Amino acid sequence: MSGLDKMVSQIMDEANHSVERKLAKANEVAGRLMADAKAEVDLKVGEMTRKLNAEVSEERQRGDSACDRYRRKALLEGKQAMIAEILEKAYQQILHMDASAYFAYVLKILEKHAWADSGEIYFSQRDLDRMPADFAAEIEQVAIVKGGSLVLSSESKEIDGGFVLVYGGIEENCSIAAMFRSGNQRLSDLVNQTIFA
């Protein structure tokens, strides 16, 4: 081998070594960069996973809460519908009692609402038509016990059942519908306690 060939061979060896060193160094730097990038990606993936899990958990809680609210609302609406149905049936039963039971019930209402004053009592035309013959005397007896007097009016009122008391210019509506309306919350509570307690 001539001197020139040796020199070229030596330069080529040094160039190859230099390239190998630079490639090794580049691979080392690339490895570190890849490791750093992987660590950063793992960190970000971990943060995103935690954030996503937290959001999923919050969303699940909101969903569970919404389901629970819907269930409670549906249950309450069901109870209210059942109570309303029971009250409606009770109302209809009172209106359709046989005459003797109905008028005995009316006297009990009158005992609670009669005033110690002089007045008139009005009934529906239906009740006037089916009223027992001695009922006016029973009304007067209740009024006397209360310290007043009541005259049975021959005029009818547009009511479903029950009666209307008139003392001077003051009317007290004691119709069955009015009694149910005024006692609706109390009656609803009573039915609720009886059925659902």
C-alpha cells in the first residue's frame, strides 16, 4: 500500500470513527429526548386521566342525583294522585249516601258550624226534594243548642250537597265541595299518614 493509500485509509477510518461517535452521541441525545418526551407525555396522560375520571365521577353523581330527584318526584306525584283519587271517592260516597245516613252527616256538620245567632239554612234542590219531613225540627234543635235559631229556606242554592248558612249578610258555605276544599290539606295529610306511614 502506498503512502497515499495509507493516508486515505487513515482519513477514512477517522471519518468513520467520527461518524460513529457523532451517531452514538446523537443516539444518546435522541434517547434522552425520547425518555424526557415519554415522561412528559406520561405525566400529561396521567393528569388528563385524573381530570377525565373526576369529570366522569362528577357527571355520574349529577346523573345519580337527577335520577334520585326524578324517582322522588314520580313517587310524590303517584302518592298525590292516589290521595286525590281517595278523596274524590270519599267525596262521591258522601254525595251518594242513602238519605238517612246523609242527613245524619249533615247534622254533624251543622253542629260544628251553627252560630249563636238567628239565620237561615239553604240546601240544594236535590236535598230539599229528599229531605225527611222532621228534618227542619232537627235543624232548629241544633241551632237552639248553639244558642241561636235557624229557619229552613224553601229556596235552593246551586251546591252539590251540604248547606249554606246565612246570618244577616254573612254566608258560610258548608257545601260538601267547600268542606273538602277547605280541609283538603288536612285530609290529604290524614290519608297520607294512614296509607303511607
